[in-house]
Amino acid sequence: MPKTSPTHPRRLEDVPEWDFETDVAIVGFGGAGSCAAIEAADAGAEVIVFEVASASGGSTALSSAEIYMGGSGGTRVQRACGYDDSTKNMFDYLMAAQGELADEERIRLYCEGSLDHFQWLVDLGVPYKDSELKARAIVALSDDGLLYTGNEKAWPFRDIATPIPRGHNLQVEGDNGGPLFTQILTRQVETRGIRVEYDARALTLVTNDAGEVHGLVVRIDGDEKLVRARRGVVLCAGGFVMNKTMLEHFAPETARIAHPIGNPFDDGAGIRMGFGAGGALLHMNQCFLTIPFYPPSVHTYGILVNAQGQRFINEDVYHARVAAHAQRQVGEGIYLIIGEKRWKQPNMLGGEIVGTGDTIEELAEDAGLPVENLSHTLRAYNENAARGEDPLFHKSSDWLEPIEKTFAAVDITPGRHGNYVAFTLGGLSTRPTGEVLRLDGESVPGLYAAGRTTCGLPRRAEGYASGLSVGDVTFFGRLAGRQAAARA
Amino acid sequence: MPKTSPTHPRRLEDVPEWDFETDVAIVGFGGAGSCAAIEAADAGAEVIVFEVASASGGSTALSSAEIYMGGSGGTRVQRACGYDDSTKNMFDYLMAAQGELADEERIRLYCEGSLDHFQWLVDLGVPYKDSELKARAIVALSDDGLLYTGNEKAWPFRDIATPIPRGHNLQVEGDNGGPLFTQILTRQVETRGIRVEYDARALTLVTNDAGEVHGLVVRIDGDEKLVRARRGVVLCAGGFVMNKTMLEHFAPETARIAHPIGNPFDDGAGIRMGFGAGGALLHMNQCFLTIPFYPPSVHTYGILVNAQGQRFINEDVYHARVAAHAQRQVGEGIYLIIGEKRWKQPNMLGGEIVGTGDTIEELAEDAGLPVENLSHTLRAYNENAARGEDPLFHKSSDWLEPIEKTFAAVDITPGRHGNYVAFTLGGLSTRPTGEVLRLDGESVPGLYAAGRTTCGLPRRAEGYASGLSVGDVTFFGRLAGRQAAARA
């Protein structure tokens, strides 16, 4: 009996007979897997989807399913809301946001194909309302179709690309985008007659001696089943944030401070299978990490300081950028300093008020912060804010006003207070079209991947925007499905 | 003709006959490889070393060959210099220095075995003089045996473990430790009759269908030769800093700003071979990174500020810790602010004076720094320094004095000015005893690795100390050699 573990592929010559035969086998029926399945089927391939859970959706179903889209003059929603978004503008923004980690080819494809992707989703039945949510929010609780979800309006990005909102939110009240999105995609898969095996755990891939992938081994009802995939296997099995061993191994800095978000099957199985078949892993330390210090958006009127009582970021950036920089400060201590007028009970912050005062000095003493330095920070901030200026971090004048007594310091030190949450951004190294790559840049024949099983377009919290992950998994899931279907 | 690339191991069944047969084959004759060879031979194994260059030494020969050692009451040199170093103290320091990335088992073994390692080196003929170099230096240019080479005396480490110097420098004038160290190790290998093949490039490993490593393929004089290793292959082929493609792929943030240091064969070949045989890679983004803003040590009297004119680190930390934090600051700009009295022509800094002034305001305006904030930073620093205090970053009072006119701002912004240099710290995932690990934590039978081909003890610039890499490669090189020799 051959050993079965994700990192040990089954040898083709040890396969006595196949239990399933298809052109394209897809592992995982979340956002990436459903899009891969639809495209592969539409390209004429026979497709079977194997999903470990009893239902579709994966982590996409748990998300708001916002999708980051734009360029090419703007989506229908952007244009209706008065925005003229160019592909270059979107590209420039994403390149700057991803910084040194940017995958230029992936970003270019995404920006150039974004408008088509929007139309494809609309044609599938995904509803977007032609209206904009103007509030600074993490997710839209209204049914508005468009909102700013990243750092577009914040320094330094607003000087690099014209700020345009690109977060597309489904036309549904409350934070219910994920379930609706999943329902629509699932129905589209069913409509096409694509076979879906639920409660089917993929165990490992089947490879021949040359390293080509010929299929996979799944467990259904306690029995191993052998699946032949004539054209290819597409791994869309999510990330690894729920695998504590892997997370502590590869991303220990984040593991220490953050709660994982995702579904319980984000256990890295797809990554391990791809690795077992020769795939390289990329940026396994990188995570989406956030501290939801807003909403309420009025907290943006406050300032964030470190243990030295110094600001370290413009507070109007996206929450994940705040978290990424909070994680990097020397000394233990991150605080939101805010005036009574602007403090509202936070939704998800989990911070603790550790000091208050009618003067800055009182506040600093009460919170145990360096009195002189915090005092300078706040006085200088207030003087400049009164003039609508922030010479240090260039926070937008929309959020500048002097902070007034009673002052409070809210402790959101990573690992001590504050609900830091994370999911993984590292994974299999792939071409944008889904081919899983070895360390030498060659592809593993017959193996494709998309979604959080791969290191995709969003590669760092610092430059994240809501909608980039569901955008990435659906867009590149489609490409991977198409690529697998086209293989001879 | 089977394909030959590091990531495609040769199949055992495709080997018609062996050109070399040995118990243990070692790839690379640098610090790790020589120690592995000596230990394997001393354990009774037949050993052949394959070295791609025409001479021994690898990057260890190019280094100062300082080794970080201590614990167990102290090495002979430490005791002679009046230091009583406990294993717990050394362990506590290294655990804090490596932070979340610390490998506790590796650090524990290293600290517990450090005194024996010192004695082993001395017995091989490595000379250490019982004297301490008291100056703050990056490398000892004197023949003194002991110096502080890390962050031991700096906050916060001095509060976590009692500061003790642990950098052991060879008894040789000038920066000539590496060549002498290499000469001694090479002679020890030769004395044992260990066969060394120079100009022999390892191409790939030989594995059977179960994934066990049985040998390797090397190229000598243009011909492929097949090497059978009955007990195991030990990969000691250096890191990947000289492989531009790999560096930009895995460590793009460092690739952008730093010059690589090492030998031209630090091309990742060992890492690629280990990966090809199923080994996982760990922390591939992590690099040693430094900005040598001292010597001269008097620059420590200056302060380092970011684009906001704010300090971000205690300036008495190890140079690599400065570089790691300089890399993380928001906005473009890192400056050494220093008074005329303490400015000396730097050795390796590569910074540029971009502003001077008789007042702080003049300086800030001349350098284009935020006037108000730099002015506060410097005034507050000076007032506190006059009292021997640094309430923000707890710089040691040894380096505290008011900074006086004429002031200068030296631009050392990463990517703009300053000689930032780097080498890689990520590599194959291994047990401390050298077994190369798959992603599931199982070992690859017959495959061992040590040195910068692995992710070893030093895992981040932030907690680096000179002597940790040569310490790691020699200590764990020995363990890997012993482990391979002991395999049935």
C-alpha cells in the first residue's frame, strides 16, 4: 500500500485503475475553484470539482465578496458614479501598493482584463448597483455598488495615481456579499452540468516518473478514489492560515499576534500537494494583517502613536497598512490618541482605554507614555491640523482637526490588545495563467493553481485593498481553468 | 539522455555505473563543508568533498571568520577577560535577538555545545588570544580574541540578558581571519586523507523512486561523473545572494537596496538541489542586511532620523539592526545627524552630507527635513543626553552627549545613499542535526545540509551579531557531517 500524504505524490504506475476520469479536475469549490470550473467547462472541457466541505464557497463565502475592479475607462458602476478610471492609473496604483513585491505581469493582466471580468460577473448574474458608498468603511453594509477600499486617497499613493474607488460591492444589504456571490457561482456551475463531489478530501496528486501530473487521489466516504485528469489538475484549495504548524513555521511574526480568519479547510493542503509535485513556494511569510481601528470612521480624526509617543503612519490609510506598520515599531506599544468628541464605541477594534486626561501631559502620564514626546507630537499635530496640514505624514485634510480634551489613549499594541486578524498571502509560485512553477521557473506539466493556494496578486498587507483577494481568486481562477482546459 | 538540472534529480535506475563511491559526499568546501568533512571522517566514514571553485573556503574565507561562542561559564578567552557567561544567559540573548523567528532547539543546542565547539576549534589549531578589543567595531583589525559583536549591551537586550561579549576573533592582525581559518580547516581535511575534488560542480542529486538520496551528479573537466554516497550527501554550497533571479524573486525588498556580499558561487545551487529532492525552503525573504555607519565608533554619538525627522532606533545597536529598521520606515529618508566634533571620515558608509547648519533649523532647511520636528527631536535629545538619559530609545549613557554645532545630516537612505550590503539567511528547512525536511516535517532520506544552504540559526538582520553565521555553519556543519556518517 503506497504511502499517502500531500507531499508524496502517488506514482502513476501504482494506479491500478481510475475511479473517475475527466479532462480537468479542480480541488476546491470556493471563489477560485468555481471560476476555474466555469471557464474550463465553457472552453469545452469535462470538469469535476472535489470539495472537502459539504458546501461550496470556501473563504469567499465568509467574506464580503468585494472585488477590486476598474481601468479601461471604468466599470459601469464607476462610470455611473462619475469616475473615469484608466488602466494605467489602476496599474500605477497597484504597482506602488505592492512595492518591491509587485508581480508586474500579474498586475498588468489584471488591470487590462478587469473590465471584462466585471462584465463576465454581471453576465453570470452578480448584481452591482450604480451607486457609491461615500463613508470610510471596511465593508459596505449598504447595497451600494462602489466604495474606496484601499489606500488610493492616502499619501503617498494619491500622488502616484489619481484616486478612484475600485471596491465593487454586491447589491445586497448587510455584510452578505459572500453568501450571495457563492450562490450565484454555484448555480452557474450546476447549470453547466459540472459534476461536484462534496465531502471529498484531496489527498495527493498522481504523477509519472517525469513529474507530470496525471490526476489525484481523493477520499470519499472513507475510501480512496483515483481521479484521472487528462488535461490537468487545478489546485484552488485556499491558504494555510488555519494550519497552526505551517503558520508558526512560515509566518511566525504574524502567528504571534493575529487571529486567523478563513474557513477551517484553509489548512494548506493544496499548497502541500503542489509542493509535493515539485512546485515552489513564494512569500510564505506574507499575510494580510489588519487592526480594524475604524469603523467608526471618525476614529480617523485621532492619531496613532508608538511606544515613543511618535506617529508612524498617516491615519487615513487602509487598516491593513496601519497594522503592517504597527507590527514594525520598536518597543512595545501602539495607541490611538483621540478626543472625547470623536470617540465612538468601536465595532471590532478590541482595544483598551489605558489613559485619559484633560491635558496632554495628564494623558501621557496616565497611559505611561513619554510625556515630553507625546506632548510635542500632539501639540505639533494640533497646530498643523488647525491649518489643514500634516507636514509629517500628509494625512488628508478631510481628516485633520485639532484633537481636543478629554483625551484618551486606546492601547492596540499587537499581541497585547486589539483584534489583529490575518490570512495568508504566500503560496505556490505560479504563472499568472496558473501553471505551477518549480524553483527553476519551469512549470510542472498538468498542474495549475489559483487563489490563496498561490502567491497571487496581493502580496503584502501594507498595500492591500479590500476586494484584492476575491478579485485575484476569481480573475486568476478563470485563467487557470482556461489554461488547464486548453492543454493537449 | 536524462535532463540535468538541480531541481530534477537523476533517477537511480538511470545510473549505469558509479564513477565515485564513498560513504559521505559533501557539496562545498567552505566553512560548513570542511567541518562536516572532518566530523564525518572522524566518525569513521569515507568522505569525498566536491568543490566548484579551485580552492577551499567559500564565503567563510572572505569573512573575518569571527565566531559567536560562550555559555557554560565562558570560553577560555571569555574567562581570561573576566567574563562569566552562563548558557542560560547566552540562550536568553539569542532567543530575544531572533524573536519570533527563533528556532529554540537550534539555539539551545548551539548554546549548550558552544564551549565544546570552541575547544574543538582550538584543538584543530585555530588561535585565539586571551585579550579583549574594547572598541565598538564591525570587525577586529587587531589580533585580540574577544569583542562585542551584537546587540548585547543595547536596549532592550541588556535588560533581558547580562551583556557579555561573545565574538571570537582569530589571533591575526588586520581583517585576515577568514584566510587563516580556511587554511587551518583545509589542512585538517588534508591531514585526514579526505579526498577533495576541486573545480567539480554538483549538478543534481540521485534519488530512487521512494525519494531516497543515493548520490549526486557532478561535472569535472566537462564530463558528468556519478557519485554514489552510501550513507548520505551533505549540501554545504552556500546561500543564493549572487543569484540575481532568485534574490529578486524571494527577497525583492533587499534586492532593491543592497549590494550582495559573498563569493560568486553563492548561487543557490545547493538550495535548488535540495528542493529538487523534496526539501522545503524556509524564510527565503530573510537576509543579513547592514549599513556600516560605524566605524568610526564616534558616529554612535550622532542620532539617526527618518524622513519625519524622528529617531527610530537606539544608535548603539549592531549595524544590521539599524539597517533592518531603516528599511522599514515610512517615507524616503534616513539620516545620520551629527556634530562636527564627532564626524570622522567613515570607512564604508557611503553616505552623503546633504545639509549642514549652525542651528538645528538651518540644518533642517538645508537638508530638506521637517524643521519643527527635527528641531524638537534634537533639542529633546540634547537635553536628555546632558542628563545621561534617552527616555525614548534607551541608548546607553556611554554614547550620550549633546550634539553640538556645526550640525550635519548624512543621507543614508536605502536605495539612494549608503553602502547597504546583504547576504541571504533563508534556505533549506533542516533539523538542527542536518536532515533536510519536507514540508510535512519528514526528512529526505540520505540528504543533509548545513551553512547558508539552510535556514540556520541566524534568521534576521534585526537580531544578527557578527560571528553568528560562521558560528552556525561550523557548528551545524559538524552535526550534519556526524549525522550523515552515522546513517546505516
